[in-house]
Amino acid sequence: MQRLIEVHPDHFHLKAPGASYVIELVRGTYLSHAHWGAPLESWGGANAHRGQDRAFAPNPDITDRTLSLDTLKQEYPNPGGSDFRSPAWLARTEPSSAAHSGEFVYRGHRLVTGKPLLAGLPSATSRSRDDCETLELDLEDGLTGLKAILSYTVFRTAPVICRSVRFQNSGKASLRLERALSMSMDFDLPEARLLQLSGSWARERTVRETVLGEGSISLESRRGASSHQHNPFVAILSAESTEDHGEVRGFHLVYSGNFLAQAETDQFGTTRLQLGINPWAFSWELAPGESFQTPEVILSYSAEGLGGYSRQIHRFIRDHLCRGPWVNRERPILINNWEATYFDFNEEKLSSIVQKAAPLGVELFVLDDGWFGQRRDDRRALGDWVVNRTKLPGGLEGIAKTTRQAGMKFGLWFEPEMVSVDSDLYRAHPDWCIHEEGRTRSEGRSQLVLNLGRPEVRAHVIQSLKLILDSGSIDYVKWDSNRHLTECDGSTAHRHMLGLYQVLESITSAYPEILFESCSGGGGRFDAGMLYYMPQVWTSDNTDAVSRLSIQWGTSIAYPPATMGAHVSAVPNHQVGRMTSVKMRADVAMTGAFGYELDPVVFSPEEAREVQDLNAWYKANRRTLQFGDFHRLKSPASHDAAAWMSVAPDKTRAVAFWFQIMARANAPQRVLRLKGLDPRKTYRVSGACAGEWSGSELMGAGIRLPDLHGDYTSIRLELQAN
Ligand code: GLA
């Protein structure tokens, strides 16, 4: 079998299918980043760094004024030396905190078959012994004895490299790590754009692109969660790249807490891209002999535009990041009672929802917030995970039984990381929350965060969840987290995140058949870290169909459709007040883990029939919609229309959607050019534009869409190859 990693005297060449990564060893001492992009047969250094004596560029070797770390393209830059750009790490010696420089130099390397697990952290995994190889590069700071092992895993199945760093204190004194980024990379890509997915609660992951120029762009979370505001994902698009053409390099940080993603472009146009745990308010004591593992970054390269990039990373996330039997299993159509009842429900009301939904083809009923303790509103009872018998006299077993008898599965909402101030748990253990002695305990939604860095708190959370999950009546869990971290000292936020990952590992591995959906006020933790434990995420608390077009469009750049929870909710929409048809709402929600978030009891007979038909249609096309190749056709950014489609991997089936946002009088003819079909196959198109055409015609010339009247209308096309 061909090796994925070549070791040469002066460089390392990592050869993934469709991409090469080259690191040069300069003077046997410095690791210089040489190439990450198009696949290369070999590396001869044709474009390698040539030393140049430049003004104001200091030199580590006084005999050579052409070598400066300020101009060398680096792999993991040191702090405080002759490089004035942003360092990848910083460690201070204890007890003196003055030391501000460090000099990692290359000491050696190792090749490892497969991919070692990252201690306590989520990461991409190999699925077989030889589907990847790992290169470990040893760096050492002679003065302190601090070591860093840079790890690079190359996959045989995809143009993907995973990078992370392990620090080891091999010195005699304690050190304090204050910056420990997962990766740094210097590259020259004139006029490249940085793509970010940013927003806020209910407006998550809006696409924004910025042309890189001198100075820095930093995206960060200081909230203790990856956040609604910025996603721990960025892509670098070369100047000419578009949705369908050109080079795209994507970077996912596999972490759900505070992060930094920074692109710093220097005086010569070289960009330094860095990702990792946010150094803001971060410090980690490293006693002699101790290690610190950074989270991992998944780097993926595509020469086929943003669309090609997305399809490739979707596959990789499904094949190498998400785990468990649900990853490639069709996700059930669910109905969640949150927007139907909020906290105001009893067994009778829930039963009526179940009885109404089951004959419509809904497969899973999810009981949301409010089923436990004194939880009559969002001011109390988090932590008291005991069923409220006033609301549910038959207990969870009662409503679970009703649900099963109706032929549906039963799911339950939890918010395990939190405690309400007004709760029995807080009264018993007021010190279990994250806090600083003598300081204000800031509340968010009247709740505090349990400090999962503490073993006894973790043990309690695991035990209370198991008490309920052991009943065997739960098929699905919605795992929520509805506030961010405050009053943390330097290591609290990361310790908490490691603790949360331990809890998630323990629970999700104990109940592999339960489908877990992660949530944080909607999409506040839609990140690669969470996807390692839970294969789907509630994409946003905003269920308005029009808002969802841009939220799901942006999310699809980095994450696969099957990971996106998407529901039809009632109108007027609860977040924006908009009226849209059931069809439009369903068409938007169908490209994902589909469901409902409304009260079906109020459906008219016509609406009930329509929903029944929608569900039947969805089931027939679900595999393509959830696991097909996703193609973005028209961006909703123009505010007039949007379109996307999904194609089965063997290209025999496809589904395309056109969404008209704003109607126009006397509008020009609309032609939709499809993508991803087999040009030689003939497709039977059903739906709004029925007929038979070749794939080449549907892609090359496009299909004429009928005129649509009214705002917020949609067209659905189903394609079947003959
Ligand atoms: C969060 C979730 C919602 C719902 C509520 C319940 O906001 O995103 O879907 O579960 O909590 O309190």
C-alpha cells in the first residue's frame, strides 16, 4: 500500500488524495510551512523561501542576515524572538512570570500507523487500521525543557489533514501555558478571502467573506461555548474561487469552547492563519512531567470551489467524525412540543399531540422543557431531574407508553450542564456551580453552570441522567445548554469543557441506540466537537422558513444536511411573526433532520392531509435529502429567491428546491441549472415541471420554472433516472 507520508532529509511531504502538505526543515532547526493545496508528485522547493536581508528583520544567526523568522513561513511560530507576527504558543516560567520568549527547535520525528486518540478530546477517527498515517514532529525549547509534539494525520480516503499539538513539560520547573494554539500556517495567496460563519442567537452562521489585506481578522468566542456569534470554522478562498470553481481550504476546530481563529496578513502579503483555544483568560499549569493536549483542527482542501469543498467535508464528517449507529441511519420525522405548549402542558395535552401526529406519519414525539421538578417557567428547577407528577401523573413511563402505543418513538429534553438557583440541587450544593469566591454569580436565564471540571459534579450529572435513561423508554435525547460561562479563572472554562466531553462520552457510549441531538439555544454549539458525540444539532431557535434559508445555507458550507435539525413551526412564526405556507416551511426544513414544532391538534382536515402527504413524500426521498450530495444553487443573500438540491451518491435520484422569497410583477423567465447529475442519464422530473430530460441538458441549459405568485412560495422537483 502506498505510503501517505514521505520523509526527506530537508522536507516532509504529506500526500492525501487530491492534496499535498509540505513542511520544510530549514537548517535542520526551523519548520517552515511550504505548501498546502494541489497534489504534488514531488517537492523540489521551486517556490521555497529564499533568504533575503531585509530592513528591520532581525536574525537568529548573527552570521546570516538573510535568515529572519519574521519573514520565514512557519509551521508553529515561537513567541518573543525575531518574528513579530502572532506566536502559536506562550509559556511562562513559574514563579517568575516575566519570561516572554520561547525557542522551539526541531528535534526529530516519528511515523505512526493510524491515528492516536486525543486524550479526553473529540477528534476525527480512523475507521480501519490503514486508512490514515500520522507524522509527529518533536520540538523542544532548550532553556525550559518544554516540548511540543506537532501531529499531522493524513487520510487515504479524503484530501484531509488533521493537526494538533501536545505539550510536555520535560524540564525541572513548573510552567504556565498561556497560549497553546492547535495550528498555525503561513501562506501566500494574494487577494484571498476569509469566509466566516457568524451571527447571533436566532441568526446563526451567516456567510461573510473578507478580502485579506495587511492587518488581522480575529474571530473569537469568550463565552465558554463555541457560540452563536462565531463558528469555530473558517475557509480561505483563493481570489478566483466561486461556488463551483477554484481553491478552497477549510479549517474546523474540533472544540466547543472558547476559541480563536485569526488571519494576520503581514507587510509582504503572507497570511498567518491560526486556530485554537482562545488565549484570552486562558492559562494552564504544567508541572514537570505533565502534558497538555490541544484540540484538533481538520484541514480540508478542494480545487472544486466551495460546493466541492462542502460535499467533501460533509462526507468526511459523516465517515470520520460522527460516531455510533445513527450516523448513516435515516433520522425519524419528529414532533417537538416546545412551540406548541412551552411550559404549559399536562399528560392529556401531550397525548392529544401524540394521537394527532402519529396517523400523519410522524415517527418520534419529543417532550421538551418543563417535565421535571417545579419547572413551570425558565426560572427554576434545572438540576432536579425527577418527573413532575402534577403535570404527568403517569410519569415519563405513562407518556412514553402512550407514544409507543400510537406507533411512535419517545424522546426527552435535558439541560444537564445547568442548575437553577431555585432548585433542590442548588440548595444542596451551592458550590457546584462555576463561580469565583467573593464575586457576583452572574445568572443567565436564571441559571448557573455546573462546574463539570469537578469529578463529583460529573458523577452526579451522569447518575441523574442514567436514572432516567435506564428506564429504557427513551429513544432520543435533546441535550440543551442555555447560557454561557462567566466568572471563570484561567483554566476553568477548558476544564469544564473537558469535563463535559467526559460526561458526553460516558452517556452516549452507554446508550448507543439513543439518538442524541445537541442544542444550545438553537445553534449556539454547532461545532465539530459536539458532532463527535451527537450526530445532529438543533440548527437554530429561529424556525421561520425565510430566516432558515440563510441559516441552513451558511451551515451547509461546513456541516452535512443530516446534522441539521429543521422543523416546520406554526404561523405567524414565533420569532419573526411571518406568515408562510406549510409547503414552503416544509420544503425549507426537508433538507435536514426533519420535524415539526407546533400543535397538530389545531390542523384543519386539509392541513392534516397536506402534512400527511408531505411526510410520505419526505420518507420516500429522505435518504437522498439527508445523505445525498448537497449542491447550493442560488444564494438567499439576494433576498429574492434561493435554491439548492440533493443528489443520491449513485446519481439515480435527486431532489431540487426553488424558494421564491419576494414575488416580482412581470418577472423575467426563471431558469434553474441543476448540478451534480449524471450528464449521460435521462431523468424523469416530477413535480412542478414534469418531463424527461438528460442530465447534461438539465445542468448545461437548465430547466424553466413556472411563474410563481406570492411571496414565500416554493417549487419542489423530484428527479428519477430512467
Ligand atoms: C432552548 C432550545 C429550545 C427549547 C428551549 C426550552 O432555547 O433551543 O428549542 O428546547 O430551550 O427551554
